[in-house]
Amino acid sequence: MPAYIIARVKVEDPALIKEYMESVPPILSKYGGKFLVRGVPKHTLEGPIESRRVVVIEFPTLSDAEAYYHSEEYTAARKLRDWVAVAEFVAVDGYE
């Protein structure tokens, strides 16, 4: 069953987040992940206006999503993001 990582990211410095953004795709690929949504314009339909970037990544399984997030490669990439953005990440199973 597919699984998803859903992230909301408040970028403090757009110029400095580029290195992180460029480092992620090869790591995702290694774990079978692919971006479905990556910070494209969004439209709040209900609730407070969402000003953060929204990211949705699909993985073959929840185990793959967790392996990606906890991998040495992504842990190193995350360090590039930690001081230029505030992020929330959630991993969920898809619905059958």
C-alpha cells in the first residue's frame, strides 16, 4: 500500500534552502519516493490561511517513508534545512 510524507515548511531564507532542495531528489529516489506536491501555489479552502510550503511525497510503503526520513543521507540533508526553515513532517499509510 502506498504511503505518504506530508510536510508543511516555513522557509526563513529562500536563498539558503536551495542546497537542501537540490540534495533531496536523489535520496528520495533511493527509497522509492517521488514528489506529488512540492511547494506549488496553494489555496486555503477552510481554516486559517496556510502560508507555509506544502510538500507531499509518495513512497511504496510506510516502511520506505520511514527508512528515507531516518536514513543517514536524509539526516545529513535535513541539517541543511534545520537552520533556514521550520518544518512539520507526518508519515501516513494510503487508503485502500
